[in-house]
Amino acid sequence: MTTLDEFATLAAKESGLVVVSTLRADATIQASLVNAGVLPHPHTGQQVVGFVTYGRVKLANLRARPQLALTVRSGWAWATVEGAAQLIGPDDPTPGVDDERLRTLLREVFVAAGGSHDDWGAYDRVMVEQRRAVVLLDPTRVYSN
């Protein structure tokens, strides 16, 4: 069994790039590429996988069907994390997460996914303008080759 730490190590080798797979209403898979990283859940402290998105399709799928899979590969090594997604954002309010906490959480997820920024003010403005949301995956299964 692969661990979340092993998933994070592989993701770090690939600048946090992972394939996210969501379930459409017709039971087909919708996949896209995101930057993701492992970080503590803002309420529970448990390790989760997080990414930031504003993808209309991804968010709609996750609101209706929160099942999610994230897959990373580096060379011939790969790992997948499956579980339920929690959305936190301007269109997905969460108790205990006000605008300021959302601003810092967006940064935390970005950094966990390997990101850095020279102008955090500009980053914050773009996140607000694009109504970006945090997706946190609570892992129920982690596996690899």
C-alpha cells in the first residue's frame, strides 16, 4: 500500500502536476491536470490532498458527486489517491472559513502544490476575481504500481 507521503514525494518531482478525475452526471469520467499537494486540513489537522480550481465543470461535478481520484506519475512510478472532496470557496462557504481564512488557505494549498509567488497581493486579487475554490481530498485509498 502506498502512503500519502509517497504520493507527495512523486508529486513534488513533477511540480505538483497531477491528473484529477471527477464523475459526470452520465457516469463518465472527466479528467484534467492540476497542481496539487499534501497539507493539513484547516479544521481537523489530518493530512489531505489539496488543489485550487475555478473549473466550472470540475466544480459542478464535485458539488453533485464528490468522489475524486488524483493520479501522479514520475517516470515509471505512479500513485493514485481516492476519496471524497470538500469544496471551500466563495460559492462553497464553509463554517469557520471567512474571506481572510479563505485567502490564506488558497495560499497554503498553492505552496503545498509547489507554488511560489513574487507578488502575493496580485495572487490574492486573481483568486478573488476568478472565484477560485480550494478542493480538499480526504483520502480513503492510496495505491500505486
